Amino acid sequence: MTPEESANSDLVRLTRYMFEAANRRDFDAALEFYAPNAHWRGTVDDADGIPAIRDLWVSYYGAFEELQVVLDDVADLGSGVILVDSRHVGRLAGGPTLAEERAFVWEFVDGRVVKASDYVSLAEARADAERLAAERG
């Protein structure tokens, strides 16, 4: 797959849509494309199933007066594996501003997210995503 095809893949567009919905705090729209038993592996907390993932996101976003997840790159590595390079930019409630790099690996089956993993290291996320795409390929 060429970079141009990757940037325009259906899963890339869907991933961008889900992040845009989450940035609007429309978690129901973002989670519409998650499998009912999806797993979220976070850097702090994990969650299983849509209700638990939604609760986790509400809690996380609720800690901020302002928060935007800025997507720097979304790459389709094939076999239903998406790698996201992003930045979380915002201001903690009653506290300092935050700007931190984050990466995500999303695993899709039949157009639905079955697992999403959050990373503080893009290099670690990329290595895991490439291994996963090869295993699934």
C-alpha cells in the first residue's frame, strides 16, 4: 500500500472521524464503530466493553478545561491495523497546560475496533503495530 493509499483508506478516514467525534465530546458517535466487547489498553487504565471505554473517556476528558487530540499522522499498516501519531493539547481543570505526544494502535475486524492501545512512545507503538500487522497479515 502506498502512503497515498494509506492516507485515504476507509479505516484511516474512520479513525479520523472517531477522533473528531471524541474531540467534540460526542463519545457515542466515536464508539459507534467499536465492537461491543472491544478492549482499551491505556497507559494508566484499561477498559473492556463500550460502556467501560466510554466511562474512561468521560473521566479523562473531564479532567481538562480544554483538550484537543491533534492527529499528526494516521497510517494504515494493513490487516486492520492503524497507527496514530498524535498530540494531546489542553489545560487541566484548574491547572497547567498540557502538550504531550501520544500514539495509538487500533485493531479493526470487519470495520469495527476490537482493541485500541495507547502509548507514550511512537517508536514503541510503531514496533507493536508493525508486528501485529505482520502477525495478522
